Amino acid sequence: MAHFTGTAVDGSWFAEWVDRPIPLDDLVLETQVFTEHRPAAVLDTCDPRVYRPIIVDAGRSMSYVVAPVVLADEVVGFFHADHAPGQRRSGPVDRNVLWTFAQGFSLAYERLVFAERIQAQRERLHAALGSAEALIATPGVALDLAWMPGEDGHLRAEEEHIGERAAAPARPPDEELTDREGEVLRLLAVGATNAQIADQLVVSESTVKTHVRHILRKLRAVNRAQAISRYLGVAPLAPI
């Protein structure tokens, strides 16, 4: 992205450079900035370390400053600034100002990333709790906890399976699930979202949605929670 100030500035030249990164090699100043995590000032763009195609040939810059964007001790981008098309040259003060701006930007961006991660974790927890609540509410297995002394003298709980599952096993699905559908269902059972399942199985989200539709049809379920509970009634899920 680029930002230009002044009414006489023509920034149309920058459009063809969008998504074309500066290559990092031994002859480019940005490689040093990337390695050292420190800003730099180029007082004269005749410096052989300057990447000329965009900065000099297209941007007509005579001097500039560059500062890294550092997140979690890793450089993820650069800020460049100059005074083109004016005659004023960039110097150490410009470098320090840009470095201060880059550091503040990095902190704000990192905070935003953390907030998004927390929100994603909340959504995953909400989905997991929703699935657990649906399973608990599904008739099938009831637990009668009888507290009795064990051999070591401590109390222990014994489970007695009663209810509909003891009387009549759940009806098996009309069609067998494929191995991949089984993987998807196991991930659904722990509250994973479509995006998380896609990332885990290295597939697209649309593929995950297709698998979920097939699972619901085969298990005759109206939603994910019902599919999970019905499948658990047939065969307990293997640990992941």
C-alpha cells in the first residue's frame, strides 16, 4: 500500500507494484533491516544496496528511510518514507520518527491479532459446550453413581448404565461413513469449527461443509449436535 501527500503528487505509478515484494538478498538494504530488526536511512539512492526498480526508477526517490514491522520478534513487513517529489532529503530524524511509528503500529497490530485469537477460542469453546449440552440432553445413557469404599479405603464411584440404551441400542446409520467423514465427525465432537477442521485436514472449508452435509444425511440428523449424539450411540469416538 502507498500513501501520498500534496495535491501535486501523482501516485498512479504505484498501482503496478502492488503485491510485488522487494526481494531480500545480499545486495538489498532491506535485508539488513530484516536481519537486525532496526531502521535505516538512505541519504543517497545512488547507494548500490538500494532496490532501484520501485524506489528509484518508478518512485523517483533521492533519499528515503525504512523501518521494520516486528511482531513476536519476527519482521512481517516494512515501512518506507521519503519527501519525493520535493527536494528535501531524508535523514536520521525521519528515520527515528518512522521507527517510532512502526513500533506503535506493531503493538497495535499485535493486540488486534491477540483479540482475534481470543474470540476464535471463545467461539470454539461455545461450540464445544453446545455439543456437550446436546449430548447430555439426549436420552440414552444415565449414570447412577454409587459411592462405595475401595480397596485403598478411599471412596470410588460405580457406573450403572440404565435407560433406553440398555433396553434398545441406537439405530445404526443407513450408510457407513467414509474414513474422512469419520475424521470430520470426530473433530465436530470436540467443538471444532469448519475453518479449524479445514486447517487440520488440509482441505477447503467448502469441502468440510460437503462432508458435514453427507454426515447429517447418513445419520438422519437435523444438526451437528444430533449427528454427534447419534454417532456416539452407535460407536464411541476414538480419542484424537
